[in-house]
Amino acid sequence: MPIRLSTLLASIDTSIPNPTNAILIKEFYNFMKAGSTSESYQKNNLKTVISFGKWLGNNMTLYEITKKEQIIAFLDTKIKSTDKDPDKRWITTWNDYLGRIKFFVRWLHNHYKKKCEGQEPVSSITDWVTPSFAQIKKKITKRISPYIENELWERDEIVTIIKYEPYRRNKAALALLWDLDARNHEITLLKISIYV
């Protein structure tokens, strides 16, 4: 079940063992909120950083992260065995967590630390410099598609499904989804005037 942003924010003090890390995560949230980012984006970044803060435990603050190995050790907790994940979907999770942790580290070093030291923070996110210890390459997946081959419908399967659909609108939607290799939200964004 999806978690609400308010619930996630309320859990920071109870789930993060180190109070310094809890304060940093709240400041990070305030920064994202001031930047008019979406609630979903804020929530996903917070989930990752909270998970990282939990993993660090009580003895280490997020300030003390200075080596690639510290970040990679956390990311490697997302790796699953080939028995549990034969398609290596964990790589997508690993890369997602990496991107969110990089964003947090960049914020910490280019904005928050400078602000706390009385310096002018780097105003534009595009001008932020990624610290050398956070310059970690993404893992490359060999999967062409996020779907397993047997999850994809063949033409004859979609024709059979369309044949039994009673409503013309639904038949058209199913055919369009299959023809364009599109997702529901991609189809709803289409405008009829484009194709007429």
C-alpha cells in the first residue's frame, strides 16, 4: 500500500536512529518543497534517504560519508539472487537509489553545507558539483524491455481479446495500446486532432 508523504515525514524521527541525520533529512525535504517539486518526487527521494539513514545507524552521520564504498555497500543491499530475480530487475532499483542518493549528496555539499558555513550556496542545481565519492556509475542492464518475453501479447492474442470485448470504445483502446506499444497514461494524453 502506498505511503502518504505526511506519514513518511512523521516517521523520520522514529525511524532514523541518528538525530543529526533526521535533521538533515527534514532540511532536504524543506529544500525540495521550496523548489516546487511534486509530492511524488519528494516522497520517493525521502524514502531512499530515510532507508540510507536507517542503514547507517546511530554511529555515522550523512556528513561523514566520504567514500564510494560506503554508498555502494548500501546500494548492494538491493541486489537479489538470480533465484529470486532471474531477470535482474534489481539493477533498476539499484540505479534509482543511486540517482536519489547522488541528488541528496549534491544538495548537502553544494547547498546545505555552504549555507551552514555562511557561504553563498550554489543557486542553480545545474551548477552543482557532484563530490568525487558520489561519482558512481550506473549498472547497465542487458534487458531490452522491462517485460519478460512471455508477458507480451502476440497479434493473434490481442485479436482474440478484442473479438470478445462488447464495447467499440474498449476495442479501439485495446488495439491502440497494442499498436503503439503504449501505456494507459500515454494513450490518454493523445489528442484526436493530431491523427485526423
